[in-house]
Amino acid sequence: MARTCLAVVLAAGDATRMKSSRSKVLHTVGNLPLIAHVTRAAASAGVTKVALVVGRDAGLVTAAASAGLDVPVTPVEQTERKGTGHAVLMAREIIAEGFDDVVVLYGDAPLINPESLAAATTERARGADVVVLGFRAKDPTGYGRLIERDGELVAIREHKEASAEELAIDFCNGGVITFSGTEAVSLLEAIGNANAKGEYYLTDIVEIARGRGLRCVAIEAPEEDMMGCNTRAELAEIEAVWQARARLAAMLSGVSMIDPASVFLSFDTELGPDVMIEPNVWFGPGVRVGAGAVIHAFSHLEGADVGPGAMIGPFARLRPGTELGEKAKVGNFCETKKASVGAGAKINHLSYIGDAVIGAGANIGAGTITCNYDGQNKHVTEIGAGAFIGSNSSLVAPIRIGDGAYVGSGSVITMDVPDDALAIARARQETKPGRAERLREKIAAIKALKKNARAAQQD
Ligand code: UD1
Ligand code: CA
């Protein structure tokens, strides 16, 4: 039978160093709140329930932690910050429901790897009562040191209490501790606060467990996985690690990037095989790109579904609700929003296409604008399959341009155009033979008169 596991996620942290009006764990990496990275990692490692220890912004934090998660999340409040041991005990009633394992995670450490969590559970299944995820710290200052003897963990010593000999240890507590669900409440209740900080240290659980003849072990994980966020500078460092991982995963799945470091991905970006991404491209949330599509440099995509073989940019902006069919093209300096663009249709230059439905193979000329907004409401523009919209046309919505219809360049179209009709809505051209030459002479004469008048004044 599969093990039951409760994740207690600590998110009641002190965020003063973030200098933020929001809870720290609501800040995002890859456009997903830190807390959601943590709960998603827990869920994919097989956690069966989440107890969320929250402080400020409890409602928002709970919503972010549980969005899109198929594991139940129950918030519990910690109103006073009295240490990690105290924080975990806020979930006492949920822990007492009975789980095989309890794992403590920090809500501000989003890079935690589900495989490390699974490895800890495996150690539990093999008989360890407490499993601590440790890392080799480049600079161990401030971390709890993992003290091992004969392959077992005997204590976690917080920096402030550590002896000189213990301070020399570089194997540190990453903060993720998995322990026996049946022992959990009684171990946690035995934690006291007689220490340098006057806090209830979760880390005391190791010595308490050993005192009861239980077995504790530490397993090693990469330092990067344990990165926590206290300042905006650390948030940016975490983002950099996350982006590097996301780009690598995309490239290994068959996506080409010429300059990966300049491509920004979101947590849910889906890129098909043989997609080519040029430098300086930004993917906001909700983007899917079909096989073989090319995203040229300096494009900005958000909430867009790009069909296979489509060509985007350079300098294109696809806003939410954009759906591009197979081999559609959206070229330079074009913006689309709530626009469904049929297969093979082209919007190649300098256009705004919003609230529009465009048929397959339509050609939208340079500078075409869908006038979708009357100052109060948005209206839809429909353009039929194979229609041709001449350059610099304004289509005043609501409006329908029929299949195969033709709109003359520079038109302001305010009435529907039937299938296969030609609509021209601009002033008729007048051509006056020889008039250019007469105009030039007239201008030259005026210029000469002015010059003479100025000379007369100076005399
Ligand atoms: C803790 C560990 C230390 C470990 C380090 C790794 C303890 C006593 N120490 O130290 O061994 O090396 O993390 O980063 O556990 N939190 C609450 N409520 C509280 C206190 C903390 O929600 O009352 C949350 C914080 O928001 C944070 C996490 O718990 O996400 C860790 O707390 P923090 O105060 O940063 O612990 P450290 O002193 O860094
Ligand atoms: Ca910390």
C-alpha cells in the first residue's frame, strides 16, 4: 500500500528584508508564486495532504498554494513567530489525523526537487525515523550543522550554539526534514526554547529522537535545491537557477535556442519539438507553441496558443487569447489580443488585431488596425478565409469582411463587406497634369519675396 504523507509547509516567515507589501511567498519565480513551486514539488513527490502554516496574507497564500493542485491544502495560522518547531506544531491537529510520514518544507525555498523528497521517503521506508536533507555549503555561516557518527545523524547544531569544532563542518541542514508520522506530535511537543534565540528549534527533533532510541540519517542534495529567499536579490538568483533549468529541459526536449540566457520562460510554457527561439524572447504565463514554429527575436508572448510551423516576430507581441493556426504568421511590430487566426493567414507588419476572428489564408496588410473599442465596449471583427485587407486599413468593429473579399488600401471600413466583394472607403484620387511645376514656381517666388523683404529691413 502507498504511504500517506503530510507536508507541513512553513510560510509564516518574516519578510521584512524583502521590503514588500506582500507576503514573501507570493513573489514569483517563472511567473509562479514561490509557495506554489513548493506545494507542486510536494504533490509530485507523492505527498497526500498539505498543512500550510501561514502568517500575513493567509487567504492569498492559501489560494496560491492550492491553485491547480490535486492534493488538499489546509491552512493553519501562526500568529507569533516562535521558531520552526513552534511553526510545525501549529499543524498539530492535522498531524494527529495520522500519516506514515510528515515532511517539513519551507515556503520560501522553491527549488526543492521532488526526487530528493522521494529519496527521503525511501529512507523512511527503509527504517530511518528522521531523515534530514543536507547540503555541502560553500559558506556554512548561519546554517544548522549536521553532526554525524557512524553513518547516523546525531544532532543538528544551530550556528549560534555550535562549538568551534562544529562550526568547521560544511554539511548543513537544508531545512527539509521527513519524520515518522506516528512519533511526530510527541517529538515536536518535546522541543523546548532554552537556546541562544529563545526559539523552538525544529532541529532539536534529532537529539530528542535519538534519546528515544530512534534512528536519524542525513542525505545529501545539491546546495542549489535548498536556496531560500530573504531579499529581492536572492529572489533574482533563484529565478536565474530556475530559468536555467527550464531552458535546459526545453532544449533537451527538442527546442532550439540560439542564446538561451536571453529567453525567459514561465512555469507552464509548452514548447513543441523543433521549435526555434531566437534571442530576447519573453514567455508570460499560458503559452503553448506547436512543433516547428519559429519565434524570432524580441517577441513577447502571453496567453497565446501558437500553431505548428507558425512564424512570430521579430518584435511581435501576442497577448492573451491569441490562437494562431498552423503556419500562420505574425510579423514585426504587430500586436494581437483575443484573436483567432486561421491556418496560413498572415499579419506581417505593423498591425493591431484585437477581438478578431480571421479565416485561413487571409492576408492582413501592413498597418491594418481592428478598431475594437468604442470607449466603453469591445467589438468583434470577423475576416473571412482568403480575404485580402489592403495596407493601412481601419476596420471599425463590429464588422464582418466576407470570405475572399478585398479591402482597398487606406480604407476605413464601417459596414460589412460580403464574400468576394471589393470595398474601397477612401477619398478618390485627383491628378492634375503639370500642376506640380506651377506649384514649385509659386513657392520659389514667395521665398524670393521674403528674402528681399528681410534684406530691405537690414539696410
Ligand atoms: C533554519 C534551520 C537551520 C537550517 C536553515 C536552512 C531551525 C532552527 N534552523 O534556520 O538548521 O540550516 O533553516 O535555511 O530550524 N518560519 C516560520 N515560523 C517561524 C519561524 C520560521 O514560518 O516561527 C519559516 C520561515 O519563514 C522560513 C523557515 O521557517 O521559511 C526557516 O526559518 P528561518 O528563521 O529562516 O530559519 P533559519 O534560522 O534560517
Ligand atoms: Ca533562513
